[in-house]
Amino acid sequence: MLTNLQARDVETLVHPYTNLATLRDTGPLILERGQGVWVHDVDGKPYLEGMAGLWCTALGYGNEELVEAAATQMRKLPFTHIFGGKSHDPAIELAEKLKEMAPVPISKVFFTSSGSEANDTQMKLVWYMNNALGRPNKKKIISRVRAYHGVTIASASLTGLAGNHNDFDLPIAGVRHTTSPHHYRLALPGESEEAFATRLAADLEALILAEGPDTVAAFIAEPVMGAGGVIVPPRTYYPKIKAVLEKYDVFFIADEVITGFGRLGTAFGSEAMEMKPDSISVAKALSSAYQPIGAVMIPEAMYQALLEESRKLGSFGHGFTYSGHPVAAAVALKTLEIYDRENVFERVRAKIPQFDARRAALEDHPLVGEARGKGLVAGIELVADKKTKAQFDPKLGMAAKCVAFAQEEGLIVRSVFGDAVTICPPLVISPAEIDELFDRLTRALDRTL
Ligand code: PLP
């Protein structure tokens, strides 16, 4: 029986990423407020937010400094665009700060409101750059199976999950997907992580050669895949991939929408994963999700091409109304200031051993095939048979069941492709709360058996 609010919800809203048919029976969980790592529903029941919303509320809930930063900027100047030569202080300062923090040399910053828009922009910038460089055929973008890069037509095409393509007539032309770096599922019998990484780099090279290196413009990758099930590549994967990309002059884009700002214990996931990208997409934890904002971090060589092309055409013809939105920029600046002042990334590193130990211990559970992760993000893959790694019939929705039991236990986690339960708590979670999270998840797993 739906509550009044739930009934009004299903009569009025189309929910993203939701089985709209079953939601009509169950109704949504309606949340009202949050404090620290806890959120409360309309009946006052508390839940430990084990997914930081959607991998984004890094500083948790109820952060008054972020609220004040937004209110102050709203009073001062709630909006100005930055088209055609206008600008404002928060956008300038935020761009400077991002350049300073970048793990690779970055020349300029382009602001968006989301991760999808950042990756969409990446694709357009690569095309624009290659036209400027006089190589109009070098346009294909290679992504990976199980990647998640967003939902716009371009970024959903880069996404390597069938659920994002089916019946949306995607992917668009010119996007290819290479092998996912998931050793547990895809390694050959007896294949070491090192040999697996070598094989994946060879797969990428074979794909570039088959397509024709003169037609391949860029490769995009999340340092650690998130929505695809939290896939952590082998240690030597990115150096091997980078060597292939350099050989064929293929631009390297890091999608740090989840891994940016401390998630893996370093400012950027690229550092933790020894990835040396040319450009970087960020969003989510950039503002701890208190405001929607994303960014593309652009290297000098690409900027020079954009400069020349815009000189030729009379304008750089791309930009969102909310590119560099002053309130979003002010909140992002405050977020970065807090990360710095409170040593948030260093404190994440101190929490990782406990998180790792609790995560790894889940592999003893009869339902868990692999409990993988890095930093404060994890994917717990459920299997029907631990020895053979046989999967459950997807129709059983085992991970979704576990997530529903977790919700009853007062824990919010998420089920994703491949029967995995994902965990990605706010970075400010305390050691006691980490234990609470894993205790509640274990109870949910026991009930799923
Ligand atoms: N890239 C990655 C790695 C993501 O995880 C996401 C969202 O989860 C996106 C891009 C898309 O971001 P948004 O939902 O803000 O458009």
C-alpha cells in the first residue's frame, strides 16, 4: 500500500534508472534530510548512506560551510554566464585551483553541470581539435565494455553497458568498445594479472589497427570503473595501455567523475592507478554534490588547436548556459578548500586499511564471488557457485534483493550490472561507521542467502 506521497510520486515522476512498472507497486523511498553520513526518510528512519548519494556527497550531509558558500554567492550574484567574454571571480579561482591540483599538466578548464556533459564535451573537443589539426578522418573514440560515461547521446554511446544502449538506438557511429579490465571474470585459466594486462593492451592495439590508426582519435577510461561494477584494473594495465596510445597518437581521456577528489586516497584516481591521461573529466565530488558542476581539464596542445580553430571559425561554438555557474563554482571552491584544510584525502588513506579488511572479509560469505575495490569504493559480486564463479540467473535479481534487505537494515547501497552490490560512502565516514556499514551489509547478505 503506497503512502500518499508515494502515490503522488508514481503519478507524476519518471524516475531515472528505474523499473517504472515495479515502482508503481513498491513506491520510492522518500528521503527528507541528512547529517554526516546519515539520511532520514519522511518517517524519520535513519539510513547510513553507503553510496554517498550517487558516488558524490563526499563531505556528507549538513555541511554548513557549503550551504553558506551557496547562500553568499546567491546574494551577491546568483548568475552570470561566461559566454562571449564575460566572467566572474568564482569561475576564475576554481579553474586556477583545478589547474594547480591536476595530476598532469593542464592548461585550461571548461565547466559543465554534469559528468555526462563533461564527457560529451570531451568528444566534441577531440573532433574539433582534429579538424583544426587537419586530420578530419581521425575521429573514432574507443571506450571499454562495462564503462560508464553518462547518458547524453555521446556519453551514453561511450558507456559500455547494453542497458544504456538497448532501444535507445545507441551507440552512435564512430564509438568502439574494447575489453573490460576485469581479471576475475575475463582472465584465461592461470593467467596472471600482469599477463592479463598485456593481453588487454594487445586487444586495444589490435582494435586500433583493425580500425586504422588514422581514424582513431581518443581512448576514454575511468581509472577504476564505477557503475560497471567497480572494476579495478591490474597495476600495470594503464602504463601498457598508455604505450599503445602513444604509438598511434591517440588522445587519452581520464573520466574521473567518480575517482576525482580523494575516492582512491589520492586527489585524482589517475595518480593511484599510474594513469597519465591527456585530459580529465570531473564532476560529483568537485562540489560534494551540493551543486551540479563538472569540468573538462584541457592540456595546452589541445587548447592551442581550439584557439586556432575558433580564430578561423570566428567562435568556439560550444557552451552551456550553466557553464561556470557562479553558485556552483563558489560551492566547488569551498569544497576544495575543505578537502585541503581538513586533510580529507590523507584521512581517507588512513581509513583504507580498515575498509580493505572489512571488504576482503566479505569473500568468506557463501554468496560473494569477489569483493573488489580500491580506496573507499567497493563492488561485491554475488555468485551462485563460488568455485565455478557461475552467476545467478539475472532474472532472480540477487544483488537487487540484497540492496532491498540492506535498506530494511538501514543501509543504502546499490546494485549494478553483473549482480554486484556497490559501496561508496562519503569520504568523511568514521571508523565506527565503516564497521556499521559492513555489519549491516553482512546482515543483508545473510538474508539474501
Ligand atoms: N562518468 C562516470 C565515471 C560516472 O560515474 C558518471 C555518473 O555516475 C558519469 C560520467 C555521468 O555523470 P552525470 O550523471 O553527472 O551526468
